[in-house]
Amino acid sequence: MRRSDREIQDSDEIHDILNIAIIGHLALTDKDQPYVIALNYGVEFGDPLEIYFHCAPEGRKIDIIKQNNKACFQVETDLELITGEKGCDWGMNYKSVMAFGAIEIIKDPAKRRYGMDIIMSHYSNAKLFEYDEKIFEKTTILRMIVNEITAKQK
């Protein structure tokens, strides 16, 4: 990281950022073209850290992952615009996390349900959920196994 004075190394603080953020941005590579999408997510804080997503069973994202499962995921929190008299005096306060890893499409029904529970838990205080089976059967669950994570703040 170029600005080591802004680096966040405390894993608890990194976990807090991931817990507080509402939407994340998943970056994939479609041949030689970048592709970024905003997604709901959930995090399993283990070793390795795992990030879960849900989506439709078909589409560009799925096509890309089948060809190249390397990914980057980014979230930000605590955004505050700083203004000044001159343009160069302006800035932004923030906290952000960037994670790198590989994504897999989960096929096992119990693991799919577990992944969806992780996602749902991110947005509520509950841990177990009931799902409409007809809708859930048509839902794809993705898991990103994180192999590198960085965080920074200003």
C-alpha cells in the first residue's frame, strides 16, 4: 500500500468495516475487459475469510466466473466530504476494505442455504431463515475465498 500512514491493520477494525458496509463492489475480468457490479453480501469471518453473494443462475457475471474466477471485492464506510476554499483543499474521509480471491459457484444444497443465511445475517440480527423453495432453487450462491485483504482510512 502506497500510503502506509492510512493502512488499517487491526483485523477487528477490518471486520467492523465489512459488517457496517451495506453494498459491496465485485470486480471481475471478462477476457480483457473489467466488469464491476454492486452486490449484497455476507461475510464468514474464518481463516480464510469467505464472502458470500447471491444472484440469478445465468448472466454475464456467471459467464465470467466460469471462465475466470479471480475476483476483487471492495466496500467503503464513514464517507464524509471535506470542502475548502480551493479545489485542491477538498477531499473525502472514508474507511475501505479490498479483498482478493477466487469465487466458486456453490452446488451443495446445505452449503447454499448456509451461504444465503450468512448473507441474510449481514442485514439483520437473525441467524436462521426460511426461504420460498421455488425461488431458492433458482438462486445461485457464490462464495469468494479471500487470499489477500487490505484496508485503509482517511
